[in-house]
Amino acid sequence: MRIERSVLAVFTLLVFVGLTGCGSRQPPPKETEAPAALPFAPPSQGGFGGIACGAPPEPNMKLVRTAGDVTFYTRPSDPTQLPGGQLSGETYRFYNNQFEGAMLQTSDANSSAALLVHMRNVVGPGQLISPIGPKYSWGDSNLSVEYDREAGSPASAVVVGCRKVQARHQAAVRAAPQH
């Protein structure tokens, strides 16, 4: 399922740690099929990294930026190691204090490859939306997920979005008076 670019544009600063319920052409592997060495929390239905869509920030999260009704957090307790790589950033986004999405980032080619392998192990094979980069997507009625590695760049990102919270956010943006 393709992620609408307008939805993704709202999330240019977000991402993934553990997901389930993101359908692709094949069902995701069961939790017990995921490699034991993965450092992330077990997948949770309808959320990301153990945070349910629409949930408020957790007490252990650290506020890093506020932009109007949107706040960005990190979770210092989250691991940054991937088997074969390292995350360079992980950000959680909340709209009106409701979990809207997240973004994982890597900065080198080995870590980018490791992140894609991790995604495919945890969520499933995904849909190749562009071999250039490459770009993959996963999604269902609750979540949109995209892995993106720009052509010629060693960096990559996984962006996760909670569709219902994103829709409320976009509706509020459209209804706001123009500046």
C-alpha cells in the first residue's frame, strides 16, 4: 500500500522501533520468528516501540523540541545498536499530546542496510515502491511505515505514522487561517 506523499510530508522528521499490524502482501512474521538479538521492544499492535497510537508521551521521554501543537521527544532508554549497525537518531512525534509517529535514522551504509534487514525481519518483506535508494512501504488502516534511502546517500530513515492522529492534524492545518 502506498503512503500518500502529503501524509509523509507532515512527517518529514519522524520513525520505527517495533511494529505489528502493518500488512504487506505477506503477513508479518510472528514475534517468536524475529531474531533474538534484536534490541528493540517486542512489536505492539497499532503502535510503535510500545507506544499506542494516540497515547500521551511516556514519563521517561525527553522533550527535545516544540513547534506549536507538535512536540518531539527522545527516549534515552532506547537502544541505538542494530545487529550490524547503529541508529544515529530516534524521534517520537506527538500532536496535541497524542502519539502521531516516529522516525529512526542511520548515517552510514552498513547501518542503513541493517535497518532494512531489521524492518523486514520484524514487520515483513514490505512493498518495494522504488528500487532507487531503495524505498519500501508497509501499512494498514492504523499505521503507515516507509523505509527510505536516498540514491547516492549512505543515510536512511524509517518513518512511522499513526493514520488517525495524522488525519486530525492535517484537518487542523487545513482549517487554520492562512498567514
